[in-house]
Amino acid sequence: PASAARDDEGELYIGGVATSELRERFGTPLYVLDEAEVRAHAARTRDAFRAAVARRGAKARVYYAGKAFLSTEVVRWVTDEGLAVDVCSGGEFEVALAAGADPFHMGFHGNNKSVAELERAVEVGIGSIVIDSLIELERLAAIVERRGAVQPVLLRVRSGVHAETHDFLATAHEDQKFGLSLVDAPDAVARIREIPGLVFMGLHCHIGSQIFGSSGFTESASRLVEVHAALLEGGDVPVLNLGGGFGIAYTSVDDPEPIEQLADGIVDAVARECEVRGIPVPNLAFEPGRAIVGQAGVTLYEVGTVKPVVVSDDVTRLYVSVDGGMSDNARPALYGAQYSARLASRTSDAAPALVRVVGRHCESGDIVVDAEYLPGDVAPGDLLAVPATGAYCFSLASNYNYTPRPPVVAVRGGEARVIVRGETVADLLARDLGVVAATEGEK
Ligand code: LLP
């Protein structure tokens, strides 16, 4: 985060709090989230899209994609900054509700929402449900009919654009599970419009995640506007939702476009296509997740062991093992994601050594930072900071090897407080009914 700074002794501070203090008070591994940074990204993203859309005479709504990092506190920060919230499961929906967020300012995604989840969303009055399949369309139709409810919906489509990112993160080409093919959209929308309890709001497309450059977004937007224009012939289409996916810098080689420029490019593509088709620019919606929280998060680890491994005649790699790993950050194992690491507790004049920061789990793919140069005297007890871990680390965390998940601490203006407590061994055993029986047997 922007607030990361070193004091005179070389110790790293985040949000004005010394990393040694964070370790002492909360232990490691530790997720640290910089509140001011989350808020700043939320506000900047909101303003970028609002301004770009306003220049073309329409309105923008920015949803925070909660899957990136969701807790009640974070929901409060982003809604405070004027963002709506996008959820993709009943669980995420309940967290957002528990935060006191207005359900009318929420959207609900997912390719296989359960009937119970749909019922609950309709009952509470969620702002929009993004229909992902024809089967779901009929399910939702039955629910609104039975309840006599009126539910605004969007239709998720595949624009056919294959985003340039890890293949697991591309979501708008034909051969993947989300949405309907764009060619099938008009029939599906006609069906939605037949159902009195469903209000068709518009098309939705999310091309993928961690995307650099605007060409994928602009190509997708142009294709969507073509169908959006055709749908206007059958009735009102108040909005076009272009999803999220804006890439962030994880290491110094990543160079994302400023969000203002990206927003302008995307909205420009929409406006041009609208002009060609002689239709007004629709209100637009966006759903950034990573771009809001990614860079606001830092994970702190303590070094446990250091092991030099001779890789070839002239390369020795230091394997630096930390007290977390793929259970708190699955992204390197899942997507080959690259991170960086810094010595947080001190600086050192020792010559830099090639290190691989690895976790404590029982597999060799348990890598935190694949390749990094750290001072060659890195040693047990040192504190390491891994930046840009605010998105999809906490949310993808697991209990692999029965590892308790770390707490999340929010820092702001020199203050630190726990916003999600860490798990304990008692939490790990709580679901194991055999343990309960054994203890009872002893009595
Ligand atoms: N909207 C929809 C419909 C989505 O499916 C997603 C992400 C987003 C918005 C937010 O995308 P963002 O702005 O955060 O890129 N676990 C992966 C990322 C999966 C993204 C899934 N959908 C990772 O760690 O990179």
C-alpha cells in the first residue's frame, strides 16, 4: 500500500503501524489490510467510471465484487465510499446483509445458485439477480410467481472475447461455464419479458480477471452494445453491466493502465457503438474486486528455516520457509501467480541472494514467492512482508494440513484492530464429531 514506509532503523510500517508491533500483538501469518487504501481505491474507481460515463450523458454504478475479500468491515468501507456490492453466493450475501448494506444496492451472480439462495435473495429484495442459464430463468420465474414478487434481473452472456489472462480467469469465450451465448440472448430476454414478476434490466458480461490493457474490454463492450440495441426494440433496457477484471500490479514488472484511462477507453467504445446504432448511451455498471482491495493487503510471515540448494554450477537458491503458504495464499499454486517479498523487520547490507519463499505445507508447489532477491543474511525470526495480497488470498484460504486460517487486521492512521479473528485449534476440531464422542467417552 501507499502507506508502507520504513523508519530510520529500516523497519517497515503499514498504515502507520510498525510491522514488529503487528507481529507481537497478532502473531504471524497475518493478513494486514490498509483501510485508507481500500477506501482510496474505491473512491478513485467510482470517480473514474462515473466521470467517464457522465461525459457521455449517462450514469455509472460501481459494484464491489465481494469475492475478492469480504468481511462486514470491508463492506462498510466500500459502501461508505458509494459502491454497491456484488455477491456470488448465499454466504457472501449474508455477510453483506450482516454489514447493514442495502440489499437493493446488491447484485447476485453465480452459474448454479440454489433455489434456497434465489428464494432468500428475492425475499430480502436484492437489487438484481444475474440469470446465468435458461434453467435458472425458469426456476426464478417459478419463485417470483409463487411469491407474487417483482425481481429485477440481468442476463449473463458470453461476448466471445477470450481475455488475455490465465485461462482459469477468462470467462467470456464460448467454451466455459458462465452465461449464455450472445446469439441466444434475444430469445432468453423475450422469455424474461413474458414473466410478469421479472423486470429485465440489461445484459451482463464479465470477460475475466487480472486483465491488462483495454482491448478485451472494448471489443466485448462493442459486441454487447449491438445486442443491447436490438433488445431496445422489444422494450426498455436500463443498464449494461460490463463486469470487472481490471488488473493490478503484483510485482514491479506489471504495469496496469491507470483506471481513469481504462474507464475512458471502455466507455468510449460503448459510446462509439451506440452512435453507430443511433441509440443513447445506456447507464453502465462495473464490478471491480481486485482493483479495490488487492494492493491494500500485505501478508506478514515469520521466517522459520533457510536452506541453500545448489540448483546448477552457478546458481544456488535459498529456500526461505515461512509459517504460512498455500493455505493463506493459494494463488501461486492455482495460477502460477507471482508475488514479491521484503524483509520487514530490518534492512540489511548483505549482498542480495536469489530466494524462493516457500510455505509450510506438504507439497513442493507450496510457493509464496517464486523468485526474489532478499538480503543474503535472511534468517530464522525475520519478518517477511508479501505485498498485494488483499484480493483472493483471504477469500481462497483453506485449512489444508489442518492449519488455522490467520486473522485479518485493519490498519489506519497508526492504529491496528482485528476485523476477522484468526482460527484456533478449537475451531479446527469443532466440526469433528468423533472428537466430541471421544471426550465424552472419557467422562
Ligand atoms: N464480476 C464477476 C461476474 C466476476 O466473476 C468477477 C470475478 C468479478 C466481477 C471481479 O473480478 P476482479 O475485478 O476482481 O478481477 N480467484 C482468482 C480470481 C477469480 C475471479 C472470479 N470472478 C484470482 O485469484 O485471481
